[in-house]
Amino acid sequence: MSEAQFLEAVKNSQGIIYKLVGLYANDAEERKDLYQEILLQAWRSWSGFRGDAKFSTWLYRISLNTILTQKRKSSRIDYVESLEQVDRATNDQTHKREEAERLRKAIRTLSETDRALISMHLDGYENAEIAEVLGITVNHVAVKLHRCKQQLANLLKQ
């Protein structure tokens, strides 16, 4: 595949990168740095993409591995939350955004692996695909997914 094809494939799947970076980065600068590092790692790994999995699954794995590697390198992790200004056009939209932010915050309290697992699940990936990306068995995915859901439910009840 050519550079143009790579760029087009990344452009079509960039939502994956933005979502993962948003779950793991604490501020805009860190999100920007992680996004750039993911693109660099994806480009470096591009020649190794065999096409056995979907491009989006491959990019998800590259993104997740890059994020986790960068997080391990940093000496501290502080979870400073900044709430975006919410468009107050309708109460329903405001409520949905608040609930989404609560869910995002709850997901950020999970371990790095559990965050990846629940994130992929919410994106519609099958357990087999999640298992492949995370390097665990399909059964383990099901068990961890069940536990994550319970943990999130408990966090959201508070």
C-alpha cells in the first residue's frame, strides 16, 4: 500500500485514535502528543500490516499499545478533569452530555486494560476481536467485561 492509501485508511479510522486518546490523556496537550505518537507508530508498523485483521482493529491495537507504553514511561499520572462548556440548547441534550461525561469519568477510573476492554466493547467489537487485540482468551474477555460492567454500574450509582 502507498502512503496515500495509508493516510486515507487512517483518516477513515481516526475516530478510534481520538476516542482512545480522550480516555487516557489528561489535557489537550497530552492528547495532541499521544495522537502524534500513535500516527508515528502506525506509520512505522505499516509495512508489517498483513491484512489478517481489519485495518481498524490493527490501528486500535497500535493506538492502545502506544498509549500504554507512553503512560508507563511517564513518571506520574494525574487525573485532572476539565469539563467542557455544555451547549444549553435543550435540557435533554444537557442531560445526555452529563451522563456521557459521568460514564467517561467512571471508565477513566478503571485499570488501563479494563478501559481498553470496555472501550472496544462500546465500539461494537466482538469478544474475539477484543481478545486478539488484548492478547487474552475470549472467555477471559467475557469475564472481565462482566466485571467491568458491574464496576461501572456501581460507580455510576454513587
